[in-house]
Amino acid sequence: MREYSNSWSSVIDSVRKGRSWSGDERNCFYLNLRGDNFVDLSYVSGLDFKNDGRGIGLTDWDRDGDIDIIYRNRDAPRVRVIKNNFTNSPESLSIRLRGINCNRDAIGSRVELELESRMIMRSIKAGEMFLSQSTKWAHFGLSSGEVPKKATVYWPGGDSEVFTGLDRGGRYLLVEGSGISQRVDSPNQVQLDGLSDNAEEKQYFPNRVIFPIKFPLPKISYRSADASIKVLEPEGKSMILNLWSGREAKSVEGINFIMKFHHEFKKKGINFLPLSIDGIDDAGLAYEVIDKAKYEGSWGFIDEQSIEGIRKWFMKVFEKHEKISSPFSLLVDASGNCIALFRSTMEGVTSQDLVEILSMQDIERWHKAPLMKGTWFTFPPNEKYIRSIFERN
């Protein structure tokens, strides 16, 4: 059992470092030649994504009469909506069942659509493929000139029923026991214009992240400019903890930004603490940057153990393990909890921005943190649970 658990831990750790769960295997798409054979259209269809796919749903999403595809991935983007824009698609026929004696959605039913020269069968399922649910509308693609004759429904209870009066391009509701094909008005088409169609669009880590909950910082020790060893303490004031390197141009820009707005931020009750990650061996370069910027506040050199502690902390905060690079700033509240992160410089960030983030209530921060619009279906975890995670080795 221990070996099994360790193996899973190794796999998950590899995935969080950016490696592929499925070995970089691309998605596959095959065309069914009416039961005679399959043709691999993965590349020419554009559906051979490199994502670690987990589920797929089929539905007429934009309501134009053909089937679109919704991908669910383990990695980002978590959802892809693939529009079927094949211009030569013939008309189709869609049927929705409603059970009376069986379950309302008629799950388990089978619909056989009889045409002049062939029969098409569809079944109604509750869940198909892995963690997926496609539309409950039974979709029948028709070749040019094909005319529906009748539909036979085999209900879950074992009864069968014949429905007629079906036309090409129609949408019909078939109610158990009625024998009547009720035509349903087609809803307006949904426009998905403006969405990215770049299948290989590079994923990014945003420069500013508001955390949905407060994360306790690890113990951070540093050597101050006067050579004394100190431990970072909240001291009842909020602060920007800035990790920087004298070798990086953006870090130097960050120090200049801090110096420019140091007094303005301090009036709002927000202190700055720039800590160099270069180490004592490059202390001369750090002092040169500080002197050139004419920085007057507290600063110092963070030790290797504290850098490692922040790296492990970062791995617990984010699912994907991004490499920490300078400059890198954390907004810490008066209780020593981190509530926001700034990657690269803080150029453009105002004191009012920081005050608004610091003043957010827990539930407000929970809703404003996500990068995309949406609605949470869970509540924020409690503080005790969060602390237990960060106290684990």
C-alpha cells in the first residue's frame, strides 16, 4: 500500500511540474464510414490537442443543426468549446423524449429512425464516456435527399411506440403514450464570436493574483543591511515583501518603483521590505542598487533556507509548480497572512489598489480572485483547514 501511495505521489508531482499525464499523447478523432471502417481525421480536423483530456460532451451548442464538441481537460484550458463550422453539412433531425410511465428523461430508451434506404439508431444515456454527459436530444444527421418515414421508440419499460410526421430539419418532442410528434420551435442560434480559436495558445501565469483565501506565510529569516539577523514579523502592519536580484533589470526597476512610492504607501499603512536573493557573496551589487535608487527604508538579504521555504509554500498555493523568479512580491496583511501576489514589477499598482485588496471581506475576496467570470459552487474553506495544509511537511 505504501508503494502504491508513493507511486501516485510521484505521478501527481510530475504533473504539477508541467509534465503530461498522458505522455504528451494528442487527442484522436476518427470518422465512422457507416460501420465499414474508421478514418483518422485527428490532424486535418484540428482536434488533435495536446491537452490531457478527461471528458467530452456532444451537443448542438450554437443551435445551428450540427453537433459541436465540448472538451474537459485536466490541464488548462479546462474547457474547450469546439464549433462545428462544416459548411456542407446536410440537414438533421433532433428528437427529445419525455417519459410518463418511465423516468421523465426516458433514460435507457432507444430511438430508431427509419429512412428510405437505412435505419439510424440512437440511445438516451445518463452519462457517457468518462465523467461526461452529452445532450439528451437524439441527433440524426441526414444525407442529401433522405426523408424520415417514422421513428420507433423503445421505452425503458419494454413498450415500443411509433411516431410519424417527422420532417428534415425539425426538432420534435415525443411524449410516452401520446403517439404524437410535437414540433418544437428552434431556439435562436447562439453566437460564440470573439472567442480564441488558437488551439496552441500559450498558457500564462498572470502578473497579479488575488488569493481567494488568506495563506499563512512560512518563517522568513533575513540579514538586514546593518548585518543583524531578523525574522519577519507582522508587527500589526501590512507590507509588501519584495524578493529581488541585482542581476535582473526588472528587479532594479522594482526597487526604483518602491523608492518612488515608498512614502505614499507608508501613509496608507503599507510598509515595504525588499529582500535580495543574491546572497552575501554578491552583497556589493545589492548595496550598489540600493544606493543608486536612494532607498531609505528597511531591506536585507533573505537566507537560502527561507527561499526554500517560500518555494515549498508556492507549491502548496498553486496546482502547477511555476519556477519562482525575481522580482516577486507578496502582499501581506497585518496578521502575517499573504493575500495577493505580484509577479515581475509592480508598475501600475497604486496604493489604492492595495488598500482595496487589504480591505476585502473574506467572501468578497473569494469571488473576486478568479481570473474568469463565473460562480463558485463551494464555500471558502475555514482557516483551521488552511493552516493544517501549510503546517504539513
